[in-house]
Amino acid sequence: MELLLVILVGAFYSAGIYMMFRRSMVKLLLGLLLLGNGANILIFLIGGITKGKAPIIKPQNTEFLEVYADPVPQALILTAIVISFALTAFAIVLLKRVYTTTGSDDLDSLNIQDLDI
Amino acid sequence: MITNFILAPVLMHLFTAILLLFFWQKVFVQKVISIVGNSIAFILCLRLFEMTLTNGYLTLQLGGWQAPFGITFMADTLSAIMVLLTALVSLAVGIYSTSSLNISRIKFGYFFIFHFLVMGLLGAFLTGDIFNLYVWFEVVIISSFILLTVGGKKMQMEGAIKYVTMNMLASVIFLTAIGILYGITGTLNIADLAGKVAQVENKGLVTVTSLLFFVGFGIKSAVFPLYFWLPSAYHTPPSAIAAIFGGLLTKMGIYAMLRVFTVVFQPDHFTLTLFSVIAILTLITGALGTINKRSIRRILSYLIVCHIGYLIAGLGLNTELAFVAVIFYLIHDVIVKSNFFMISGIILKMRETVDITRLGSLLKDYPKFSFMVALVLFSLIGIPPLSGFWPKVLLFQETFKQENYVLLAALIVASFVTLFVVIRIWSEAFWKESPKPITEEIDHFASFPLSGKIALIAPVIGLTAVSLFIGLNANNVFKLAEKAAYEMKHPEIYINNVLSTKE
């Protein structure tokens, strides 16, 4: 399971960075999404995967008797997902507006203003 | 000392923002609420600053969960300085924007987002939890995205794409670093991390993680090689927005670096050398970028990049005196940069352009305003006894003492280039005759009502006075920076204060 996730994280990161290097705006957005998901899976993986042991402890127990799943990484991922949801929604609207104002999906066509010093 | 008061400035901005929601279309009411909210928040920040100075550290364990399990809020001298600066700049920019922005932009919810941005900044400066820091960063960047793009034209959109992409990338890298750090230590509390990181045996992994943090914060504070989004974005929005961005947003990244690289990670030789190299390259690229630009705002954007180099240089020296210089410079830089962006907005109102070749005779038409700008320009270069002079002297002295001559050369070159571009701005925009006659249509400023003029000029006068005060009262500011630097060099005080607090 871990090995599979390691490969998945690597694939997400490399695909995300590759997509960000393309010239199309849509691919840029997809790249950012893939990177974000890669980061989430990385946190999930690195927080330790424990199968079927929910971190719920009986009231009479005062210490851990066995290994439980760590709830913190899941809380982190949940927060990160919500934030990236908002950012992505914003980015889609922004790219849509840029597309309607410039009429082009090509990121290289956006460098006109840098020539004007 | 445990106190709920730490959260007061943050909550004040939150409540102001929520209150503004009820007056979406009433521009005048929005302006009044915003000024009142900013003023109260400023008083609260002043009180927080004073409490931190008298009591030492302020802590708050949210929800009563003891550190390291809950989220900690923490104010030490460095946080208190940053909070006070944020409150000062937001008050100034808040007043300035009541007059400088057009009504349609205010109806798009400018003040509402502005208060969320300031809330995020204050939260980032006060939190003691690294994941919480990430969340505050996100609050700040999403507010800044909206401020940058709302009502924008084509040029603004182009800058915004780079800005949004680079900031989202920085967030992903920051999140990755947090994930790995959690994996190797199992905690997120900054104070608790310090002890746990020191125990990790795989030092290579720790260095790699620390550099991931450096890359994440570095993109946000626009250091070489990932600085290019800043000059292509910061000159596009209205001056009020550029003022708060230029003054505070990049400094948030620097603050995070100062915090992480003094408390959590103790930088080794390799990391420090890297900081020095990055500082040199940032100084040189930023300085070279300013030379061929004609628009005042573009020059200023590159100057921000250039002057970030000073702060990274101090971080790379990693001595107590260097930290004193960094904190002093930070105080000076936040005020001067915000002030100068506001001045560029006033010049735009006076002449319809900020292109220095088309500007002219400002000194003849507005002598009093020009003399005030001269003061700001002088403190930007660092002419004694104005505010830029003292931190530069300290930094040069410390670099010389550390025998880091290449860095010293870069610092001096950057200083000279700053002098050169400032002289160019002065002689082109203020001294020379205007290339075309100034008519009523061009000079919008003259037709402003008196209250509008006051709202534009008063914040600039205020920040200039603060600059002068820092320069003339350098002794006390130096003592303050010294106190903050001492705390940064002795992180164990910070750690003990967070971890040992009991209800």
C-alpha cells in the first residue's frame, strides 16, 4: 500500500510540474491541481497508514494500548482540500476572464506588458 | 503571560469585515466603518505591543488545549513589531483608499476584502503553529488575488496570472514541507518542533525540509530566482492596493523565514552560504532591473526585490547584530515602501502618468509635497539621519566583520543603484520642465475636494513622520530591534514560554 502511494505521489508531482511548464492556461491549472493533490496524498502517506484502527479510545483507558491511526494528517488534508477548492475556483474564474479579454489560451502571448518598460 | 487579548486585533478586523457586508452598496458608510475599524484595531495593536514589551511573551492556547496539542497563539517582540507595523500601514492605506479609489471598485467589496487581508497578516504574525501559519498565508493570498484582479483590465489580468500561479505553487511547496516535517517529528507546534527537529538523526532530510520551507517562503517574498511575478504584478493595481502589497506581503515571507530559521531549524554552514548567495543574486538582479525602467511603480517593484536582498543577507550572516540590522531594516522598509506607493498614486492623480520621461515640474507646482517626497526618497536611499541609514550601517559593519566581502560588495552596489534611480526619479519627475503643458484636465488632484485631498495627503504625511521619528529616535528603535534579535538568537526562551504555560 505504501509503495503504491509513493509511486502515486511521485507521479502526481512530476505530472503537475510537467503540466505547469506547458504554454496552455488550462494545462497550467491542471498542473496546479495535480500538485495540490500530490501534496495531500504525501501528507496522508507520511503521517503513517494504519488500517482499521480508528483513534477512539475507551474512557477507562488512560494510555495507548496499540497503534491507532493518527487523526492529525486527515485534519490537515481536509483543511488543505477546502483551501485548494477555493483557490481553484478562483483560478478558473480568473483564467476564464483572461481568456475572454485576450481571446487566447497561450501563456506566451501574455508577455506583452513586460516589453513596455 | 496567558491572555486572550492577543486575538483582539485579529477579531477586530474580522468584525469590521463582517459589518461591511451589510452595507455593500453604501460607499460612504463603508468608508466610515473601515476608518473606525482600522483606528480601533490600531489602538488594540498598540496596546498589544505595549503589553509584549512590559510582560515579555504573550501566549494563548486556543480552546484550552495545552501546547503542543492545541493551536498556540504567541506574541514576542518580533511579532509585536510586525503587528504594530501592519496596523500602522493598514490605517494609513485605509484612509488613503477612501479618496484614491473609484466608487465602482469600492462597490465590488474592496474594503471588505481589505480587512480580511489585514486579518490574515495579523494572524500570520501571531500564530505559533506551523499549519496555522499556512492557513493564515492562504487567507492573505486569496484576499490579495481578489484585490489584484477585481475590476482589472488586460494588463492587470496578465500580471495576476503570474502572481496567482507563483503564489499557489509556493503554497503547495510550503504544504509539502509541512507534511514532511510532520512525518519526521509528529508535531506542528513551532516551539515543540524545535526540540523534536534537533533529535532527528537524519540531518540530510532536515536540511532538505528546511530548504523546502525556504523555497516556499522565498517565492512569497520574491527572492532570486523566483521573483519575476512581483515586478509584473505590483505595478498594475491601484496605488492603495499596491501600497499594502508592497509594504507588507513580501515581508510576511521574510517574517516566516526569520521565525522558522531561528526557532525550528538551526541553519548549518551550507544553508547559510546558500542564503548569502541568494542574497547577492537578489540584490544584483533587483538593482539591475530598476535601471532601464521608466515607470515609477515599476522601478519601485524592482526596488522591493532589491531590498529583500538586504533582509536575506542578514539572515545569511546569522549573528545577533545582523538580526538587529534585519529587524531595523524591516521596520524602515515596510513604512517607506508603502508610503512611496501611495506617493506614486498621488503623482498619478496630479499628472495622469507615472512615466518619469513624461512627468515634470512637480517641484514648481507642488513645492510642499515635493519636499515631503524628498524626505521619503532620502530615507529610501539611507541618507543620515533618516531611517534607512542606521540598519544599512549595521549590516555593512557586520558583513565586514564576518569577512563576507562579496556580499558586502553586492550590498554597496545595490545601495548605489538605489541612489542612482532615486536621483533619476527626482530630477526627471520633480526638477525638469514638464514636456507638455499642464492643463486642468491632466491635473485631477487640483479639482479634488478638500476632504479628498486631506485623505490622500494625511497618510503620506503620517508615514513620513514615522520615518523621520525612526531616523531621529534610532536609539530606541535600535534597543527594540536588539531585544527582538536577542530573543531570536535565544529560541529556548520562546520554546519554554510556549510549552511550560499552565492554566
